[in-house]
Amino acid sequence: MKPKFWKKKTQEEIKTVVFNALKSNVNYQKENKLGIPASFLEEKVFYQDAAFLEAAP
């Protein structure tokens, strides 16, 4: 079997893929869903509108 390799992506391509994936995630603060997932981060510790999140790669 021939080995498979990942196609190298530019920083801009990676950023686009990541932010598109994040946009498709469910927002438990703004949408009515049943329960809160275990990965929910407490707002008092991890605030949602941190400036560094805007420029994250």
C-alpha cells in the first residue's frame, strides 16, 4: 500500500478551514439546546469576546 501524505496548506488556507469549522459549531450561549456539553467553558474564567481570539491562527 502506498503511503499517503497531507497536502501542505498556507497559513491563510489553514485559517479559513479552522474559522469555517468554528462557525459551524453550536453556540450553547445563543441557541436553545438540551443541556450544556462537558467542554463548556465558564464565562468568568474564559470570556468569549477576547481580543486574541480575533487574530488567532
